[in-house]
Amino acid sequence: MAQRKIVLFLLLLFVSGTLLGLTWLYFDFNPASEASADFLDQHWQRPLLPQGDPPAAGAGYEDSLDAKTCGGCHVQQYADWSTSRHSRSMGAGILWQMHIFDQEAANKCLNCHAPLAEQKALVALERHWPSRPEADLPGYVPANLHLQGLSCAACHLRAHRVYGPPARSGLSGNESGLPHGGFVATRAFEDSRFCASCHQFAQDGPRLNGKLREDIYNQWRASVYPERGETCQTCHMPERRHLWRGIGDADMVRRALAIDLKALSLSGGQIQLQLRLGNAGAGHHFPAYLVPRVEVRVELVDAGGRSHHQVLRHSLQWRASVDLLEEQADTRLAAGETRQLQALLPTSPEPDWSLRLTVDVAPKEHYERVYEDMLSKQAHLMRSETLKLLRQALAEARASRYCAVTLNFPLPTLSAPVAN
């Protein structure tokens, strides 16, 4: 029993530090902004209330909470969502923890990973938790709704009433004959605070070395992007696409990271590398939070591409111990920040050699270490089904690694040295 308590303690530290989404604290004081804030306070109340009985006049398929049903009409939105991390927010990395947590702790995770009351009810039934529904769930709740993660209904449906941004077609949402009996249009869906519900901890939330563990909205507020009218949705939902691309996407990384590499010949026959890295395209820190690692390497390679020496290596990461009690490094770039690095080539290259710069991304590096730690120390306390999910989560985290950038640079001609 004592060992079982250790498992719970370690996992609670992990999840409470990285997965809980709390509400925003700041907003601009103008009538439109205050109206959005009032709407969002109500829209993202925790916990979300059940949808309740559908309208009597509604068509049966319109009442369904199944994302696939929404996709019958909203084809592009459903296709985009299906490729997004929102659709996978209830993957193995969170499901194995549902086997360990009690209902109260799990529901704090589900507030963002599967926030609908109906989703929580399905998890409770699956896990046989004490506070599970006594009656069958309504027919509009698909059996796999809890596995759909942050689904269409989580953002757009309250009490079977559809909410969304103002229609680009000019519809008000009150016209007769519209599906769902119309919709409620609000610009709150275009406001960064809509995303802050899950991507920003409150000021009294968990911290590491004095810094909020989830602080993306505040990072954006401190940047030039609000003044330029660029919100979270500008980058992560371009043209209202339901993509939410981020650190796991090579194009987003290349857009965020500016790279300038120079190789200078110095007096005495030495070659100096000057590498400048900049956060030129992310409206928050790069990377934004504790989980990812971005590693920049410069190598000396021969004509066949074989590496002979690693000249420079620099990680961009907010690295913490697996229990989130100790900050080990914070080398992230704030929005607009640049960093200058330099190194001397330790050896004389051959005439046909060159420099190769690579940017390797490990989107789930912190999770990799957590999963490995749990498997090495706590596996003997877990059931086989829990271990299967945990191993799957580790395999998926490792498989998410990729190379975002590979660039080749010529070496300078040593016959015309630049004075040091």
C-alpha cells in the first residue's frame, strides 16, 4: 500500500504541473472586451454542465455530440480537427493516468483533455468510479465520445445551443430554417482568451523557479503581437482552419526560428563560427512550455556528408526534473528575442568540407523522461493494461521526434583572413 501511494504522489506532481488548465486573469477594459470576458467566464465554467434534453423540434442527427456527425456538414473543419492534437488529447499519454488517478484528480485533467460532462461520465463508467452515472447516457452521446478529446461540442455546444464566431457569409445566426435552430455568434471565438482557458495558469497556479508552468497567454500579452492585432488564432487557426499546429509541426518551427550562421577566417588560420538564433515568428516563448526540446547543432562534414566534428550545440528548452520540483535550465527565446553564439573550429578542414546545421525537435521530451522514470521505478506496481498504455505513450513520444531544418554552409577561404 505504501508503494502504491508513492505512485500516486509522483503522478499528481506531474499532471497537476503540466495538464491543468485554469482561467485567464487579464483583459483590456473596453465594452467589447468586457462582453467577451463575461461570455468566456460563462462558456468555460468548470466543470461544464451536461447538455441536457435536446430541443423537441431538433433533428436527431443535429443533437449528436459525435464529431463525425458534425463533419457531415462541416467537412473541412472535421478533416482539419482530425489531424490536430485536439483530436488526440485523450491518447495513451493521458489514458494510462486515468488508471492511476481517483475520479477527482482525473477530472482536473479532463477539464481540458475531454471537458464535456458526458465525456467525464463515460470515463467514470469505464473506470468504475464511485460517482458514475446510474442510468444509461442519452442516445446523442456516442460510446467513444471520451476518446474524441477536445471535440467540436467542447468548444461550440452548450445546452444543445451552437456557438461560434460571426459568420463570414453575413448570417446573424437568427435566420429561420438554419440547422440547429440557428447559432449564437460572438467574437469571443476570435479572442486569445478563448484559448487561455487551457493554455494559461492563474497567477496562483503551480510554478517552477517562480515561473508559472503554463504561461502562454501572458507571454503573448508581453509581446508585440497584441498591438499588431495578431491573436492565438491568427497563427494556430489561419483562415479559421481547425489545425492548431504547434511545436510538432516542422513548418511552424521554421516559421518561428530565425537562423543566421557565418563562418569567418581569422588571422592565424582559424575559423570562427557565429550563430544567431531568434524567435521571429512565435508570439510566445520558443518553445512555449516545459515539454519540448529544440536542439540546434553545427557539424563539420566532408564531401560525402559524413560528420567529422560537432562544432556547436545549443538546446532551446525549459528543462525540469521529472517531478517538476527542480528547474535544470531555461534557454527558451522570448518573442522577438535573439541570441548570439560562437565557436572556433578545433581542426583544419579539408578543402571540400562544409558546415551542416540541423534543428532537431523532440516535442514530448519531458514526457519521454517521465514515462521512462515511471517504467523503471513503478512498473511492478501497475496492472498490465496500464503498462501497455504507458509503453505506448512512451513509444509515441519518441516517434514524435523529427528534424525540422538541415542547412549546408560553405567554409570561408583561408587565403583572405579577416582580422580578429
